[in-house]
Amino acid sequence: MLPSLSDILERTRIVSLPLNTKFRGVTTREAAIIEGPEAWTEFSPFLEYEPEEASQWLAAALEYGFDPLLERVCHGSVAVNATVPAVRPEEVPGVLARFDGCRTIKVKVAERGQTLADDLARLEAVVATAPGAAIRIDANAGWQLEEAETALREIAKLGIQLEYAEQPVPTVPELAELRQRIRDLGTPIAADESVRKATDPLEVARAGAADHVIVKVQPLGGIRNALQVVQDAGLTATVSSALDTSVGIVMGAQLAARLPEPRFAAGLGTVSLFAADVVIEPRRPKNGEVSLEPALPRESLLREHRASAEREAWWHERIRACHEILVARAG
């Protein structure tokens, strides 16, 4: 049963957190941090998402914070990857220094306004900084089909064997075509946006368009739904964050701990990209892992990073619109 809108809003704190490095074009991250009766939880769809899409994120927040039947693991940890945004090559060592002990590195490529030469230089800097690390790339659907094939072949010429290429092209048919074109490279294709933003997250698996799927708790509507997607897809999976605070990172780690073997290093090290957080000890990687222990926001940090009254009102209206959709969906 859904909690009431008034109950949710009474428990909600809106924060605006600075980032160390521009990511997805932003230098601050806004989020709704909610003190649920079962656990602290997070609602943080990106600002451009309309209510229909963002409502899935609210469903995930309500599941984690309010559902007494959801098991929450409080001990242990999961392996995570480092994330290198679309920075200049000389900035790579400084970025990687924030990811303690991570031996898998995800490198952002296909950034708007940059070139393939920029991507290749960044990858070479990663290899030079962290020799022997496993490397995966994420294009966020930024390439067209021909560009993607060219880029992956150029990366192979550098002698870099990618763990996988994440969402190199926008559509499922293009993913399927690219996968066929580059079979000789042995580069697995991973689907992210084609899973989390799709009305049918299993289409990519049925179309034979990917070797691997990326799953995220909030966009897929919660831990249970994300687990079901992985099971039904029948593919290996990586759990990733959506630039969450430490509260959302723990939600993702709970999902990662439930995945079947073989487990891939989760994309849950992104708190290292934050200059501030809502907990005293931000859930950054330690020895390449993040803890499953509950993330408990500190009142002083919630006050320090409280968003403006205008932004609070905007988020409250957003929660109201998403709640209406969930109520209608529940029938």
C-alpha cells in the first residue's frame, strides 16, 4: 500500500550537493532524502525527466524506505568500479585517486562537444595511470552506428580489450547491428538506456542486441523489479548508480549483493565524484568496495546542504505528480 503524499512530504528533505567534477553537464546534484519508517531512502531522478518516467524512481524510494517485507542486508560489501568522466587526459590521475583500490574503471566517452581523439587520449591516460585494470566504456547512446563501430575499432587498435561497451548507440536495432559488426573484436555490448528508459526493458534481450545489461534501482522501480529484469533477460548484469548520494548508493549495493554469479564490479563508486554528502562518512570505495551498512544522514549535513525554498517547492510538486501516477497505476 502506498504511503500518503502528506506522509512522504513530511519525511522529505531536499538537498543540493556540489560535485568535484562536472558530470552529465552538472556541477551540483539535487536529491530528495526521505526518512522512511524502515530505512532512509532516496528519490533523485535527473531534472529533465518527466513525471511518468520519474514515477519509477519514486516507486523505488517507497519500496526501500517504507516496505517492511523487503529484506535489507546490513553487513558485508560489494566490489565497485571507478568512474572517469569526460575529463582531459591530465585530469585522469586526480580522478582515479578518489577511488581507493578499484581495479575496474568505467570511462565516459562520446561526450557532446568532444571528439573520438579526446576519448582515445582519455583511455590512454587511464591505461597509463592504472595498468592492468579492467576497462569498460560508457557512451550514453552518444554515437551513431558508424561512429560506434569506428570508435570501437580504434580502441582495439590501441591494444585495449574492453570488458564491455555500454550503450554505444541509441536504439535496440542499432545495438543488434553493431553487435554483429564487431563480433571479430570480441567486445561485449552492454545495454543501459535501452533497459532503464524502455517501456519494455526485456526487448534488448529478446532482440539479441546485448551481451550484458546495466540495472539501476531507481529507474527500474525498485530492487525487486530490477532483480526480475535480470532474471528474465537471462544475461549477466552490472548494478550501476544514477549519481546517487550515499543513501541511494546503499540501495544499489543491496541490489548488487543479490545478483547471481558471476558478479561484475558495480558502478556504485560515484560518491567519489561528490564534494559533499549527507552522511559523515560518505559511501566512497574502500579497497575497491562499498559497504552494505545503512547510510544514516546527519541532521547538520541535511541543514547545511538544504536546497533553496524555490527548489524545495519544485521537488515537492514533482513528488506530488509522481505520487498521483503511482496511485492511478495501483488502481
